Amino acid sequence: MRERDRAAVSVLRTTVAAIENAEAVPVGDGRALSTSADVAGAAVGLGVTEAERRRLDDATERSLVAAELRSLVAAEAASAAAGDRERARDAAAGVALLRAVLDESGGAGD
């Protein structure tokens, strides 16, 4: 971010969002909720809608980063085929960045 590399920041934000989405507890996880008689579907009670996020192991996080990397490889190929050099270049930079992240974390990139 300090270097003002918007493409790299975008790739990292998207990857972090994918990890955070995977940590989310699925809707309808079986928790009983007290519902309001006054407002349809409203939950009643302090903290009743709060749920602890799932904890992902390192291998799962690396697989999510690898999935983002595969997505960028496909985007690079599609952009190059469409003649959009700038997007292809940004995607290629994102691929290099995520490969470096995977290499640093001990995982293999695609």
C-alpha cells in the first residue's frame, strides 16, 4: 500500500476476503434463535446473532490462496486473448505476488 501498487493491493484484498469468507459460519448452522413476535425474522436477545468464526488450518488457507492464483492465471489468459495488455499485465503481477506468498508460506503454487 505504501508503494501505491493498486493492482497488488487489489489482489491481496481479494485473497484476504476469500479467506475471511471461508471463516464465516454457514447460515442455518443449527443454532436455535429466539424470534420476535413483532418483527418477522428478527432475532431477540443480546448477542444471539453473533457466532465465532471458523478457524482455518494453514493448508486450507494455502488452498484458498492457490484458488485465487488459478483464478488470476485464467484472468491473465483471457485478458491476453482479448488483447487487453494492461489487465493481462496486472493479472500476471498478481500471479507472481500470490506465488511468492505461497512460496513464503511453504505451499506450492500452480
